[in-house]
Amino acid sequence: MANNLSRLDDEDYPAVPMGQAAELLGVQPAFLRSLDSAGVLHPHRTDGGHRRYSRRQLTLAGRLRELLDDGHTLTSAQTIADLEDRLLVSDRARERADDARREAEDARREADDARDRAAEELDTARTDLQERADELARARAQLDDARGEIEDLTSRLRDERATNP
């Protein structure tokens, strides 16, 4: 049941019968039939031949009614509605492109920030490593000095033992 209800959210789902469509638009059913006959709207037909309109078709029919009321011919009204639809599609595409560009710029900035933080951390780690290497070198030098002193002391002790048995 829920799966069938979700189709009502689809702008192209033919859910509205002609009488209700005419009532929603404030027009006579003959107006909708004339749009069908002129090939402007192509409503879905039920197995019994009844017309069913989608929300998108109702929006178009309403816009055509406005344009006809403003004095346009059906051909010019159809052309205007088509151009408005194309403009809307183009605007939406541009908005999506702008959103994607902003997201890409944000991602680039985040990547740059992450790279900068990583470079700083690497520099800090290198500095720390160099300091530890220097400490190690000093410790080795102290050990070498201590070893030399021990060898000198050991040598002197041997010499003393050898001379003073």
C-alpha cells in the first residue's frame, strides 16, 4: 500500500480524473479536451477511455489558460510555456552546477587545510626527530667519553697491579 501511495509524489503520475482536474483549474472539461485534441496535452487514458492528468500536466494546463486569457494564441501560449519550462530546467541545472562547484571549492579548501595541518605536523615531527637525534648523538659522545675514561682507569689499575704485586 505504501509503495502505491508514493506514486502520488511523482509529478508525472496520472492521478487526477478530468472532472477533478477541471475543477482544480477552474475551467470547463471542454478546455482540457481541446488541449488533448490539439496535441498540447496527452493525458493518460484508463482502460475505459477516461482521461487522467498528472500534476505536471495540470500545471501546464493552468499556465496555458493564463496565457490564453492574456490574449495569446494557443501556439504562442504553448511556445511561451515550453520556453518557461526550458528556462526552469536550465535554472535548476545551473543551481545544481553552482552547488557542485561550491561543494568542490569547500572540499578543495578542506583538503588544503588538511594538507597544511599535515605539513605542520610533519615539520613538528621532523624537528622533534632532529632534537632526539641530537640528544642521542650527545649521549653517544658521553658514552664514548665514559668508555675512554673506564679504559684509562682499567689500564692504570693493571699498571699499578703489575708494578705493585
